[in-house]
Amino acid sequence: MAPVEDEWNDDLAMEFFVRTWFIHHLGHQKCERPRIIELGREWQRWHAEILQGWTDFIGPQQEHSVHVVKQTHPDQQSIKELLRI
């Protein structure tokens, strides 16, 4: 659930980083290099911010979907993050 606007505290930095992967069933079946995307406090922009990190793979009109995934490799803890997408 997205935060309600009244819940934001101006003193609270709401930017955070997520590790993202791009996978396509035809041309890019495995992602060897995830990308770290910074998401700002405007949750309404998160989808666009994620896509912006992959513009070299995802075209402006290309159909896509975004999924939240669970970490499966305990050795991938080098960057502190809240969420993987």
C-alpha cells in the first residue's frame, strides 16, 4: 500500500535504493548485471523511475510488467536496500 500524503515527514528522507533486473523471455533470459535504482519520495513516480533505469532495454511503447521478488542469494548483500524489483 502506498503511503498517504499526510504520512510524509519533511525531515524524513524517503529516497531509497532498489536492485532491479531486466529479463525478457526471448532476447534477454538472464540478467547478469542488476541495476540499482533510486526511488524518490513520490511513490506515484516509482514505476517511471524503474523504467528509466532500463531505457536501453525497454522501449517507450514496449509492453512490460514489474514484479517484486524475494532475495535468493545470501551473498548479494553488498548494498543496503529495502526492496528488490
